[in-house]
Amino acid sequence: MRHAEEILEIAVRGEETVAILIDRQGGVRMVDPTGWSLAALRQEYGAGYAYKVDRHAGMLRVEGWDGTQRCLLQRPIERRALVHLPGMPAPTPLRLGAAA
């Protein structure tokens, strides 16, 4: 399950739900997990490890399964500020101090 923390850190940048399968030689495959359990994905693709990245109720979750052990890591999803988008004004710096 050593990959679960790395996957969680990378998944923060993404938006989709995905399964990540790692075979016994270290090859990586990403598939749509809709309708599949981790055990079924492992079996179907011959993976040594299966991970599911999911977002629900403001949480990012990575669930892992290697056939004998399961792990679950989760953390709150941080809201991204909508700045520097085309057509939006640049943010104005906030100035603190006495008013003139």
C-alpha cells in the first residue's frame, strides 16, 4: 500500500474518479471504475495492486487493495480560488493601515 499516499497527493490536482492498477512488473493502468469493485478490477486486469480515487462530500479518498490488505486514505478537498481566469480582473492587494 506504499503507493496510496503518493496517489492521494497527485489526485488532489485532478477532478475525475479513476482506478489505478499496478501490475506485478510495476506497469500502471488507469481505468474507469464505474460498476467495478477493487477485487474485480485486480482480477480482470491481473493487477497486483488496485486503487480507487474518488471525491465525495468535500473529501478526496484513495482506497487501495492488494488481495490481502485494504487501506483508505482521505483528506478534505481544498477549494481553488478562481483568479487569473480570462476576462477576470487581477486581484487587488489588500492594504492595511491607517486611512488618510
